[in-house]
Amino acid sequence: MQRWNLVSICVAQLGVLAALYFGQARDDAWARSQPGSPAIAKDVWLPKPHYDDPDIVSYERLFKILERCRFRRKEGGPNIDSLEHALRLWGPEAEFDDPEIMSGKEMLAILTDARQFPYAFKRSPPPLIIDANGRLDIRVDPHDPHASLHHDHLIACLLEAGVGLDEPVYTPARRLVVRDFVVSALSNFRLDQGEYEWTTLLATYTMPGPQLWRTEGNRRLNVDLLAKRLLRATDNLGVCRGTHRLAAMVALLLCQPEKKLLSPQVCELIHAHLRDVSDRLARSQREDGAWTPAWYTCQKPGKQDGTLIENILVTGHHLEWLSFAPAELLPPRQCILRAAKWLQKACLQATDDHWQSGYSFFTHAASALANWRSVRPAQFYFAYHAKRVKPEQLPSRTGHVSVPTGPGHEQRRRPISARL
């Protein structure tokens, strides 16, 4: 009898321990408790740039542009969209000597910790992270500088900055992890949400393979459907003149050999679309190398078409996604060289007012140029600044060193040749 009582007590204690464990785990793994939630991989997959081409940008010019991309503190607090882009460019480990420059750690804390968010501003804004009434989300308001500007953009920026899926995020109510927000974004996808470029990137970066999952409205969804949404409605190109759609398409193609998220038919549709885009870029490029907001029309623009900021936006974003694209999907090499030359000149000659109003666009330009040299912006910047480490000693972002080849491209291979 005593033995059975002892067994009963042990079982009861195990039950209590299990309840405590799983009760705590529920908050730390909120997403995994949701019915029909998509399966998420252990680690984040990110695309890698294909090329290292000294003709596109020199280390000296790249350093000068990155120096202007340092994120300065502002009286009253940061613009959240600018902050997201700054973290995406520099990563959470960036630490600057200048106290007027915000560190990557500070950027990350403002964006992922609701306890610290109000203290970043002179006047406390509404919470950035929403966790109430069963809703887990990031506040989006294009008219509020203290909110995110685009749907799912903040979470995608975290992943692209190198933040892991199991890194903590503190909501106003509890501690969660980045993974929970990824699953929430994919589970709450709506066909009418307007922007789905970054939702597609979240699926591309985190899903281990092809799958169907259920959204909030009990609709079955897969990556094929997301890709078809990207391909639809060419008259409404999407965010940043359609360039983010192109970036998402390239990421889908690059992960295809490993993950096979797309059906062969949709994969071929994306290939065909990007070949068409490449042709349009070759035909619509301005003589000085810029691409303008009217790039998709294939009409040769005049010198005054588009403002400086608009053309930096379009040219920088195009060069960024092209840095990941396979060689057969690139426009002729001379187009890329002209675009890079114009972009560097525009970034270096732009006024401080231009940089303040268009900071996010300048970070895409800097990221693009760093990709074409196959260096990580923060690693390169601090190595060059210290004059102690040569960029060729940095961890490579590609498995090879090459420049675009194929029709319209010179077939050659060039090593990193600059010396610090």
C-alpha cells in the first residue's frame, strides 16, 4: 500500500513538473501551439551574393558610402523604418566609437523589447509590438514614424541582419522569440493584405521544405501561391517600384535546389519574368546609368526623369537583387557598371538633407555595392577603418570569386586586388 502511495506521489509530482514546464514552454514557443501552423526550420536560410567585381566599386568608395550610412541619434527618437534598415545593414554586433552613432545592440533592443521601446523617444508612442486579444503582430502605419512602414518588414529585417529564430522578443505581455513572429506572420497572411513581399521572404528564409499550412481564415496556403501573387498585376508593381518583388523572386529561385518550395511550373514562370525584367532594365537605363521610376515601361528616360532620391531608390534596389541573381538573369555587364558608377556618385554627392529624408534607400544602395564585392558591410567597414585586416581575410560570403558571365558579359575571373 505504501509502495503504491509512493508511486502515486511520484506520478503527481511529475505531472506538476510537466505542467510547469509546458506552461512556460507555451509562451516561449507560442507559434508551435497554433493549429495548422507552418513548420519552421531550426536555422535561417539566407541568399548569398554571387560576385566579387572590383570594377563595380572600389573598397575606398564603398567605405565612404558606408560611413555616411552610420545611423545617427535624433532628438525625439528614431524613425522606425530607418531603424529597421540600419539594423539590416549593420547587424546587431556593430559598435561604433562615436557616441552619436547608434550601435546595433541598441537598434535591436528598440525593435524587439517593448520594455525599452518607450525610452527611445522624447514622447512615448504606442507600442510597436502588438500582443493582445489573440493577435501577435507589429504595428504598421505609413503615417506614423514610430511604427513600421511595411507589412512583415521588421521581422524580415531581423532575419537579414543575422538575428536567430530563437532570439528573444519582449512583447508588452510576455517573452517570446523571433520564431513566434515568423509563424504568426505566415499564419495570418491575407490575400487582401496589400503587401506580401516580406511574407514571402519569411517563408523562403525559414521553411525547411514545401508544405501546406492554414491561415487565420482557414485558407490553405503554400509558397507557390505566394509566388503567383508576386507575379501578378504588372501595372501595380508593388513596394519601391516593384524591386522588392524581384528580390523575393530571386531568393525563391536560389533556395529551390535545397528546399524545393516551388513547383517546376512556377519556378519557370519566375525565370521567364526575371529574364523579361533584365531586358527591360537594359532598354530603359538612362545614359548616365540611373534607373528611374519608369524603368518598367522600357522607354528611354530623359536626364531629368525622377528625382535624385527616387532614382537612388530604384537603382540601388535593382543593383541589390541583381547581386544575388544567377548570371543568366543579369542585364549586360555594361549596364551594371554604369548603374554602379552613377549610384556611387549620387550617394557621395547627395546632401545631408537627402540622406536624412531617404536614409532607407541609401542603405539599400550600400548593401548592393557591398554585395558586389562580396563583403559584409559591418565587417568590411570596421576592418577598413582599423587598417589592420584586409578584406580578403574576412569570411567569404560566396563559394567562389567571379563576375557575371554569359551573353553580354565578359568571361573572366578576378580575385580581390585592392590593398588597404
